[in-house]
Amino acid sequence: MASIKLKTEIPGPRARAMLERRAACMPAGLARATDIVVERAHGSLLQDVDGNTFLDLAGGIGMLAVGHTPENVVSAIAEQARTLIHSCALLTTYESYLRLAEVLNEVTPGSFPKKTLLANSGAEAVENCVKLARCYTGRPAVICFEGAYHGRTLLTLSMTSKYGLFKKGFGPFASEIYRLSAPNLYRTPQGMTTDQYIAWSLHNLEHAMISQVDPSAVAAIVIEPVQGEGGFIPLPHPFLAKIRELCDRHGIVMVADEVQSGFGRTGRMFAIEHSGVIPDLIAMAKSLGAGMPISAVTGRADIMDASHLGGIGGTFGGSPVCCAAALAAVETIRQPAFLQQALRVGDIIRSSLEATDCALIGDVRGLGAMMVAELVLDRQTREPAPAETLEVVRHAARHGVLLMRAGLYSNCVRLLPALDIPEEQLREGLAVLANALRHVESQRATAAR
């Protein structure tokens, strides 16, 4: 039986009225990928205000590894809210913060002593990583990479790539940020083999320590093991290993930004585990809280202890209610069968997209259930197709599937479904995506005649 049930056009009458209210009361710069106006959600299904039922393959941009309103998370939230909503970790100590810190110290890679700091968002987690690295090393500089997304605070926006979408008009930005190129194997330079491209990228890492910044000035190298907003680009393992080697050689803190790729999304608790590389600090958020606003930094105890007393923390960081949600979510995600399901979901997505007869698809890539289809106007030149990608997302929404874009050129269809999505629902959603791809390709062919 189909899960998608459309009773009105999209958006329907009540949704249109609410979108008008949104335009009147919310800033124009707060974009939206679709015209879906949600009333309730459970599992992988959304119901809008007009009674239409959609399949969610975007997962709140990766927040919902355990799906919408999972019963154990909802129960944990309700139970915690009855006893303690908030008292502030800067003033008091409470069990849920302690327990979550202990669990994150346990599940993150590395056998060294660890400590955990809780905050509210991915950007806060990354910013705390940089602050701690600077305190620990006594150095100012931070190295990040093209295609990276680290947040929208001043510091993390300075580290974020993709200037036109995220940074235009918001400068000046923070100093001592050095951005290096990262290998995108789909866009290997013409005339190079993949191995040659990776070797060239490794050479450029070394060269940057002379041409751009001396390693004695570098506090941290911050890397997404799988670039998220950049287009779900898994960084080659030799590249991650080279970063680790440079950090060890020069006393630099290696930071893994696992805000989007963490918590089972790639079939491991953290994406960097696929490479065997162990970072010093890990920034995490999104699926950690199953939709609740919580983030964390976990890492080497000596680095985590580098700040002076009172130098880190915040009023809402480690909210007891958010901690309770996170504990329930992590307990679900860390189970081997649940992690295996992420791999199964990824295999289904990959095989479905690769079987889709659509010339717009230039590449299908990702790790586990973190997958994209990169759309191009020509498979030989690989010219990006951002307008077509947006129309695919909109067509899918009109036919009952929630998706969104990604990629440096905004030409990737991003899929981040719940890791426990029933297979029949996943295949139903992928069929809608395939139809959207073929529809947009047909429209483009008609326009070209």
C-alpha cells in the first residue's frame, strides 16, 4: 500500500495561507527548499496542514537518523521534562549531562582519555573545537577546505566555503583562516588518473605549509570526512591520513567535523572510522539529538582541559531535556543491527539511482545512507545543472517526497532518510525521485528542440 497520499495540489489552500504568513513575518533570507507546510510527522512520514502525506528523504538535513518522533526519544523527553527542564550546567550538575558525556567518550574513536563539552548547534561545536585548539597550542591559524560547511557564526562562516550562498554581504570575516583545496574525485582534472590526483592533493597539503602558513602557527586542521554541503564528497583515506601525519609532525590539533556525517549515517558511528584515522577532537550535532537542539565536542582530555576556568560553556548547553533525547537516540544508533541498516539503505539508494535512465545524473556517491546524485548538463564536460536540480526537488515535493539540494554548485540531490526507513517506503520515494529526474530531463529536451 502506498504511503504517499495527496489530497490537494501542493501547496494546498491551508499551506498557501501559511506560506503567506511566513512571507509577512519571517525574513526573506531564510530560504525554504519546498512549499510543504508540516503539521505532524512520525517515522519517515510527514503530514501537512491540508492532510497530504509525504515521504521524508531529507531528514531535517541529517538530523533524523532515528526518524521523526521515535517512541523511546519522545518518552525520554517527556520523562525528563516532568522532573527537570533546565538548571544550567554553569550553575549545577545533573545526571543526563554526565551520562551523555560518558557515552560520547565511549562511542567516539580513540582509546585515549576523553572529555565532552555539550552545546546547542553544529556551529557552536566547531567553534569550541577551534577555541580549545587555540588554547592548547597557543597558535592562531586554522586550516579548512574548499567545499566545507562549518556553520553560520562569524568564525564558522569564515571557515565555510560556497561564498555566494552563505557569505555574500556578511563580511568582513575572521582572520587567520587558510582554505586549501580538497580532492573531489568526480572532478579529477583532465589528464590525471585518480591516483595521480590524490598524490597531487597530498603534495599540495605539504606545499601549503610553506606557501600559505607555517605549521608553527597552525592550531587546528578542520576536515569533514564526508563533505556535507559540498556535495557528500568522501575524502580519500590517504588524504585524511596525510592530515593526521601533518598534525602529529607539527603539533596541530586534528578536528573532524561530523555534524552531518556522524551517528550512524555512513554505517559507522562516525564517518572517519572508515579510514582508520583518529582525530583529536570530533564536533557533532544533528542526529545526536534526534531533532532536539544539542551538539557536542568530544576529544583528548588534555585538549579539552586547555581552557581557563569559565572559558567555555553557555546558558543552554547540555539542556537536560536535549540530553535525555540524545541518550535515547545514541542508544538506538549504536546497535550493530541499526548501523548495518544504514549500509542497506545506502545500497538501495545507490542501485536505484544508478539504474535510473536519466542523462542528467553525472555521479552517484556517498557513504552509507548519506548519498547524492550530482546532476550535470553534459556527462563529458560535467557542467553543473543547478536549475534542473532545483526543479527535480520541487517536482518530487509536488508528488509527495521531501528532498533538498547540496553541492558547491547546488547541483546535487541530497538524500538523508531515516536509517530505519521501511524498504517499501524507501523504494516508493526513490520511484518518485526517478520520475522527477526523467520529467525534468524531458522538459529540457523539449525546450532544446
